[in-house]
Amino acid sequence: MSGAVPARGAQRRPTAADGLVVVDKPQGWTSHDVVARMRRLAGTRKVGHAGTLDPMATGVLVLGIGRATRLLTYVVGADKEYTATIRLGQATTTDDAEGELLASVGAAGVSLDKVRAAVQSLTGPILQVPSAVSAIKVDGQRAYARVRAGEDVELAERPVTVARFDVHQGRPGAAQDGTTVLDVDVTVVCSSGTYIRALARDLGRSLGVGGHLTALRRTRVGGYALEHAADLEELAQTPDDVPLAVLGLADAARATFASRELSEPEARALSYGQRIDWVAPAAAPVDAREDLPVAAFGPDGSLAALLQQRGEKAVPVLVFAPA
């Protein structure tokens, strides 16, 4: 799993082009593990990711290479889709299966109809208290580090939006301690910053039986879907003298952001960081937050800039076109 970049003078892959790589993260790997491996495969240390996945989780992890790392700040803000399994009847310290058992109430009286009714209060714009064992910083230190050090951490609630919380099938069963549980398969589409573990916890609480996450798979980040994700081991089979294949800047931006085509004078003005007149863009290919920037493309199809509206003007927040 080592992702160390070869020492100076050692043979290494050719540096990959600027772009994104959508990876299907394996279970047991941290997001940092994947970045480390990608640095070696891409032949550069300039690699970042758009949104952490817990080691237990699998699925879409968007990686930026080279100049595409500048896109990641905005990709992080795109909506996300997950499939998950929630175990009702037990609560844990981490709100997932990796934590210690807090309570075993049992879910013998919980039906799928009750579950579907309960998820209604967790759908739409809601205030959510993130899981204490999370990467959120408290006074400069990650919350999970404080919890592991024995501190009681209480995080402030924050607004998130759960666009979909679909309940599929339920499987009654018994936990290792004999407690009757109900494993429920769900699909969640939500805004950035939503904790699926916290949804599992809150669903269990609303039903009075406790709940935690036992499986999580991210199937989409913005316009980057699982069906287009690459397997890390398959990427590792790329010949050593061949640059890693990436999704180029223009295609990467078109996949998630609303778009605008520029004239030559507009593209030239943006390359110098100048404002241009605001024009309503073409809609993004997937539902996206209204505050995400607009991707602007030059006459040659290249990504020129990301724009934000300021009154009647479009202001470049990121410029890719050379001056």
C-alpha cells in the first residue's frame, strides 16, 4: 500500500497531465493512502482529493493532479450520493461498526413502514450534529483525535440538505450479543458536509432503538460517478513509461459545473484576471449547489476560468488560461 514517491534519481513514471482521476476506493484504505499511491502512479507529489472517505467506506474518491488540484476546493462542494446499510437496535461510539457498543436496545418492534416514516424528518434542509469521531477541527485539533485522547467532544449542529433518503429492503437478524436488529439498505443524496453516520445515529434515536452504519459506498460526487471510477490495482498496471490517463481539465469541469462558452476577447480578458459581463450559463449536468462557480471555456474548448457572479459582472475566482 506504500505510496512513497521514488527517491531522486530513481526511475519514475512520466508526470501525468493536469486532470482528475476518479478512483473506487477500497475498503480499509484511508483517503491519504490513496493519495500516496496516486502520487507514485502519477509521477508527481501534486495530488489531492475532494472529500475524505472513512477507511470502512468504499467508492468514489475524486483525485486532482497538477493544476487540477485547484478545482478540488469547488468539487468538494458538489452534492454526493451514497448507498449504505444502517443497523437499527444498537448504537456505537463512532456511529459505525468500527466503534465500541454503547447500547443494545433491540429493534424487534421496528417495521420498514416505521423506518420510512422516520426518515421524513431527516430529509430536506436539516440541522445535523456531526459524529464526534470526525475530521472536523475543534480549537485546531481534529475531533477524532480529541475523542481518542479521552475527551468528551460536542460538535455544533450545522445546516445540511438531504435531497433523498430512500429506504429499500430490511433484514431482521441478531447481533453477536443476541440482540434483535434490523439492517436497512438506503440510498442518500445529500449536500457536502453531511455525515451518513450521523443520519444512521439520528434515525436510530428517532425510533428509540439506536442505530449505526455497517456499510457505506459513495456512488457519486457531483458529476463523477462510480461507473467511471478506476480500480487502483488496474491503474497500477499502467506501463512504467506511459503517463497515467486522466480526465482533462475541460472534461472534468464540464462534468460537474454549469458552463459558459466565451468569445476570444472574453477569454483574453479573463486570462488577465479581468471581469466580464455576466451571462446566464448552461445548466450543470447534475443538480448542484447554486453557489458553485461557473466553468468558462475558450473558443478552443479549453477551460479558461471558474466564474462567480457579482452583480452584472462575472468575476474569475480561478484562472487557467495563460495571460
